[in-house]
Amino acid sequence: MTPASTPAATEVEPPAKAEQAILLAREDLARRLGLAPEAIRLVSVEAVEWSDASLGCPQPGMMYAQVITPGFRVVLEAEGQTYEYHTDTGRLVVLCGEDGLPVYPLIPVDPGEIKDGKPWMPNHR
């Protein structure tokens, strides 16, 4: 008996309706990690009906519309790590951490880029 060979990792074939969500999630992760979007592999995508507008990844202290929100759970892989994104069917993508809380975006500017003498503080709305 010979050991079975492990097939090479291949990208799953996404449903057409999920293409925008996958693109946005891949672009967000590429920005966060400083990688080209092509370096990020789609592991899985599934249609989901989130129980509210938090997309299953509520931020503490925030209130969300209590409405069934259709979207997708998108799992991506980069550099040996997996990342789970929750999306709606529009333009909203949220990177969810292992604790089910949203992972905040990185600072959108380079350090020292704004020279107004004031410390930069994130404005989470």
C-alpha cells in the first residue's frame, strides 16, 4: 500500500452572486497584509442569512438593525493563515476575529504622513 498523495491546494469555484463579496474581501486582506490580491487564495464561500445587520460579527456597544441580512461567509488563506470575512450582498465586508468580534482596519495613512502636530486617533463609527 502506498501513501496517498496530497493534492495541491486549489481555489474553489465561487457562485456568481458572491464574486463582488470575494473581490472586496480579498482586496481588504491584501491591504492589511501588504500582499498582492493574487497571493490570497479563496478557501470557501457560502451564502448566509445573518440574523441582523452586524453580519454575525457585532462590535461591542453598537446597535444593529434587527433584520435578516443576506450575504456570504468568505474564508481566505494567505501565508498559511485563514481569515473569515462576513459580507452583505453589497459593499460591506467585515473581517471577523477568532472571538467573533470585528478586526479593526489598519491605520489608513503611513506614520508621519499627516504633519499637523496632533496625534492620530481612529474614529470608529
